[in-house]
Amino acid sequence: MNRPLSNPTRRELLRRGAALGLAQPAISGLGGLGLSLAAMGPAAAANTSGYKALVCIFLTGGNDAYNTLLATDSASWSAYNAARETSVEGIALAAPGTPAQQSGSLHARLGGVLPISPINSQGRTLALHPTLGAVRDLFASQRLACISNVGPLCGPTTKTAFLAGTAPKPPKLFSHNDQQSVWQSFSAEGTTRGWGGLMADHVLSANSKSMFTSVSTGGNAVWLSGQGSRPYQMAPTGAIHIGGSDGTVYGSAAVRQRMVALMRTTRMNSVLQREHSSVVSRSVDADLLLSGALPGAGAGPWGTGGLAVGQPDPMLQFRDPETNTLMPNPLAAQLQAVARMVAARTALGMARQTFFVTLNGFDTHDLQPSRHTRLMAQLAHGLKYFDSVTTAMGVDDLVTTFTASDFGRTLAANGDGSDHGWGGHHFVMGGAVRGGDIYGKLPAYGVSDGKGGFNSADQVQGGSMLPTTSVEAYAATLGKWFGLSDSELLSVLPGLAAWNYGQRNLGFMAA
């Protein structure tokens, strides 16, 4: 039961302030990963030789994974069409080899799905969404891997046990906010520590406890918050300034200096004022540090130099599949900021960094053909852009990019969309990735019994996929590459203990 905030303790006010996005405290209420070993004592030092960065692209809203990576063998394709072609337009994509049409539905104009040839096909034939041509090319060049049917699990789970209620379930399945939190922290909405931040705790000392260890260009994210690490939020264009980017307020540097001085101080010794002052001071200090270290948007391979003020950078534009026009890609703009931060790693004294970027709009209950197609085009462009930039920078072996999302969606259509699901497919990209392959067991598509059930061991109610790969194993494979030891991974990911040792590393990262 919640009590009125009449005479709050500092801890209580910090907890509530974090929930409002005012601050991300170093001390927070226990919950979820708060009971892990990492939260009970000083973080152990990870292997931080050289530089490495993890970049999480969060597909907010729940990506329809089954129109992203598709099984196209005869049995799967038949079940896919039966589940998805349920209206005049439907949401089913065209079969491989289908030529693009000059008119008709958007899916007809796109043509067929794009076949891929994984090293281990698991006896299936597979393809990608028609707009993921750049992803297909990255996969073929073994710079990108597909991770199949990933989702939150409390341990190995069968459909029989799930339906009987004898298998433990993750909290609040199918809820957007809760599943975003579960993916990022293994606890429902309200938790204050995520596995990216807890991994960052183990490398803070190598970064001299820098505020730039964990950086978000996609807003507040629990994934970046640890016991000691606090995420730094920046705009895609760089540091968030107080006043104008020219260092003035109302055209006056003196006014800005006075304003900053007032915001850094407190008139009363209240917890809220002290924390506000702390946040402002951190932001001002970050702005000062970045102004001297962060290269310009057009200064490197991440941007086009010589552009006029307000002119869009063509490198950050994608071609909209529906209108065939160039449009700004918000994902590419965020990834440009990440590239610039990576370029500043030496000046900032970074050994390890975690980054969080977002692509919004994946809650495709309706109008999915146009909405999801546009999002897939943005994702493909963003991944290709970032791979080419990190390669040109010579850091592609040092930066690993991976996708995450609230959940996959149901295989069954609801008309012109799909509903909240569970397991979904994801991409991992970088020079250290063992690409060109599928990791994790591909799910079997089933046929509906007309009552909400499907004759597949991998599908539960409504056609949701029961995950066969845990988020913990996905995270542990990335964390091992990042430099964490087995014991450190267990402290960050206590749920790993429910899995055999051989199931904890999916193998998609080079040693």
C-alpha cells in the first residue's frame, strides 16, 4: 500500500523522483535485480582491455517478428498464410520470387520476401521482409546474425506446462510497459536497475566512473541504470544545452552564466532542491566536457560536411517505401550521435560503453502493411548506415549492435494488424559477430483450431510464440563479449541459474 509523501526520507524521494524521470539515483529500492549479488557489494572488475561498446536498438511497441524473419518452407508458408491472410488486404507478405507489381496493395508493390541462406538452416527455408535488403546483404557478408524466438522466461518451459499453469511465468505478459521493463531488467514496470546498467557497473572503474559510461539518445531507459552507473541522456544532435547552443540565453552569455549559477545552488536544504541542483550540475558539466571532445556531425564518416544550416543530411535519410520519397530517419540520427561518442572515446577516457537508441511505432494493431513496412525500411537503413560508419572508423570489431523489443506479436492476424505476443526474432550486428547464421531454435508455425489454440508446440493462446531462447542467454552472450566473467554474469543475470551452463552462451559472438 502506498503512503502519503508527508515527511519523505531521502531514499523514498529519490525512488519517486526516478519514477518521474527527475533523476536516476545510485541507491534505489530493492526489487528484481536489486537482490542480485552485484547490488549487495562492490562490483568486481571485468576484463576491460581495449575498447568495446554495446548498442541496444529498442523497437518500441512490439515488433512483428514474423513479418521480419519468416520461415518459407512449404508447411510453414501454408500455416503462415492461413494465419495472416484474414482480410481483404491481410498482413501476409508475398512469397519469395514474387515480382513487384506496379499497382495494388503495398505488399504487392514490394514483391516477395527476400530469401537468406544461413549456415545452419535447421531444415527450413527462410526469408526477410522485402524492405530488409540491406539486412540481407549484411547477413550474407556474415556481419549480422539472427537470434530466433527470444523472450523472457523463468526457465525451460513447455507448452503443456504453461497451459497447465505449472510453469513459472514472467510477470505481466503481453503488457507493453511491463514487458519493456522485463526485457530490460527482468522485473515489471517500476524497477530501477537494468542489465545494461549492471554490466556497466563492472566497468565503471576502468572509465574512472565517468557519466558517459552509459548513454541514451532514446530517452529514459531502465536498461542503462545500474547500482552505480547512471545513464546520461543526450539529444541526437549532442549535449542538451541550457540556453542556446551558442552559450547564451536571450543572446547574452552573462544571463546564461547567472541562470546556471542559480540552478546549481539551493535556497533551502531540501532533498528535492539538492537533487535538482545535482542533476543540473551534471548536465552542465557534461555539456562542457562534450563541447571539447565530441566531433561535429559533419566532421567524420558519420555525416556530410558543408551542409547549409537546416539542410537535411542525405546520409540520415531513408527512402519511404510507400511514397518513394526520401525522409529523415530518426534511428540513423541517433546512431550518428553514438558514432560521434565512440569517436570521442579516447578524449573522454572510455574503456567500455553502453548505448540505448529507440525506433518507435511498432504497436501495429492496425494498418500494419504500411506502418511496419516503413519501420522495416528505417531499421534496414539505420543498420546499414551504422555498419558502414563503424567500418570506416575502424571500430566495427569493437562495437556490437543488437535489437530488442517489448515482445513479438501473434502469428495470427486481427484483420490488418497483429496483437501482443511473446517470443520474437532479433538481429545482432558487428565485426565481432559470427554472422550469416540463425541462433536459437526456429519455432514451428501451427494451424488454428478456431478456438484460440494452435497445433504447434511453440504457440500458445492467440498464436503467440512460446520463446525457446531466454533473454538471459541473449544478454549473457553479449555480456561475455563485453568482458564480464561467468560469476559477474550470474550477478547481473541471476535468472541464468535456471539454465544449464551450455545454454547460457548462444555462440553468436567471437571470443
